[in-house]
Amino acid sequence: MLRNPGIFKGIFTTKEFKYDRRSKAHTDFSTAEFAYAHTVTDFLQGFVKKKYTSSPMGDGIIGLIPSVNSDKSTISRILIDLNQKVLTRFGEKALKDLND
């Protein structure tokens, strides 16, 4: 997997989560809010066609939190491109297709 440098798209940080015309700082999240927000916006949004958002997630790009979150004011996520191909024993496949 690491032989394809195109998989890693960079680091993305935010200080707040915007929803329903409101925003809330990540540092004010409960554990449930934190898990839900990052599962939906950073991971699941990567599988949706990107249309009307400025988020870096979408069109096969997901965000993962690569470390433990503590009392930081910003949350860093590593961006991964699931459309990139990796070499498997069956030939090249996109990361998003590895379970096929």
C-alpha cells in the first residue's frame, strides 16, 4: 500500500463542526457527538459524490484521525484517496474495491 504515494492526500484540520446553520467547537463535543460527527463527515462522506461542499472529503477521499484526541483545539485528520490503485495478489485494485 505504501508503494503508491498518491494514496495520501495530506492533513486536514478543523476547529468546529457546522450543522443546521449552527456550529460547535470540537472541544465542546461529548464522546457520542465526536464519534458521530467524524464517522459521518470524515469517513462516510468520502463515499458520496462531492457537489456543494468545500470539505476535502468526498469523491473517494476519506479522513481518518491518526492519533488519540486529547484537549487540542484542532483535530487533525489524514486524507486518504480510496480511488488510488494498490497492487494485490490479483493485480491492481482501487482501495475502495479491496473487499470485492
